[in-house]
Amino acid sequence: LGGHFVAGHVDTTGRVTEVLQLSGSWNLGVAFDPGFDKFVIPVGSICIDGVSLTVAEKRRGWLKVAVIPHTWANTTLSQLRSNDQVNLEFDLLGKYILNYVEGTNQGGLTLDKLKDSGFA
């Protein structure tokens, strides 16, 4: 298994802010709506245009990924230029965990729930 679980559902779109070739890799910078910041985890997973990648850096409404030569050569990422629009899908497991912790379907995570489940 390479990469992370991807559902193919676009969470939002972003805009490429930089495409930088380095020695042996490429950096892609992507700006997006800061309302999605909570889904971006440094060294966590993100899917850009259907490609599973690792977040190298995170700022408010912006992230950077490092792309290895194999991925660069075998995906459409090499065609991206500054200001191109990209599809973003945030980590599926992270979204499930955040949904549970924020309690959007469960009434919220409480100390009592943790105790009842044997975690506290």
C-alpha cells in the first residue's frame, strides 16, 4: 500500500502558488480557503489532483508538498504551473477523527465518554 486512503471526493480547490525544482525533488505550494486549515496536518497526508502526497509545510490557508522524482514523472503534477487550480482531498481518517472529536454526529467527546470507553 503506497500513500493514504483516498475516496476521490474533492473537499475544496486550491491555487498553485509555486512550483520549485530542487535537487532531486520538486516543491509545490498551494493556497486554499483557510476554513480548511484544521484538515491539514504537517507530515500528514493530502491528495492533490488525485495524487497522495505528504504535507511538508503548513501556514494559514497554504501548504507545501515535496514531490519525489517517481511521482513527478508518473503523474500530471509535472504539468502544474503557478496559478493553476487543483482539487484537494484531505486525509480521510483525519476527517473521521475530527468529526468524532468535534461531535458533529456524536454529541461531542467528553471526559465521561472517555471514561466509559476505558480511556480515562
